Amino acid sequence: RKVLSWKLSNTLDTHFCLEALDEALQRYGKPQIFNSDQGCQFTSDVFTGKLKESGIKISMDGKGRWVDNVMIERLWRSLKYEEVYLKAYDSIREAEREIGNYFVFYNEERIHQSLEKQTPDEVYHATQKFAA
């Protein structure tokens, strides 16, 4: 559940998704699998090519089937109801800053019932100890 990297854009351009992917790969290494919905950014030849080139398996939900991607859908719901819908940002820069602050809170402070009342950071770091 840990948010490894994110970018904000007001377009459906693939470039910002590639930036977030590159940042996550640099900071955390290569995952075994990348799961996403079938958004045009994630199905683009450039994005899927980057995943294949990196040796990452691609998993996409069924078209229009939110239940296949329930973890990310839950994250978006939390972001919207706990941050975005509560504020009227004056600029894209402010939105980016405040959403960034929310993701720090989400990773480091927000406990999750499904994680046995731990934060995403706590679970991530505990699993990394076992992987080493």
C-alpha cells in the first residue's frame, strides 16, 4: 500500500507516468509485477515498453472492473475524501504540495485496518528486512 512515487498532471500524457515510474525504479528497485488499470497512459507502447525493457511483468485489470484494482481505487478514494474534496487549491503548485503532504501522511502516519493497524511504511520496511 505504500505510495512509492507519484506525479500530478492535468493531461492524459504518458510522460508524467514515465517520470513517476523512473523515480520509483531508482528509489526502490524493480518490482516483480506492475498492476494498473487500462488507462491510456499505462497501455501506451512507450509505457508498456519501459516495463518490458525493465523485465517487469504487466498486470492490468479488466476493462471497467474496479474490483480487479481495488487497492489503487481505495487509495484514490482516500486521497479524494481525506484531502482533495476538503480543499480549494489556489494553484496547481499548491495542489501538488498539499497532495505531496497527504502522501507523506498516508505512508508514514495513517494506519490501515487491513495492515493490522500499521502504516504502509512500517509494513514496507518490515517486508524489506525479510527480502534481504
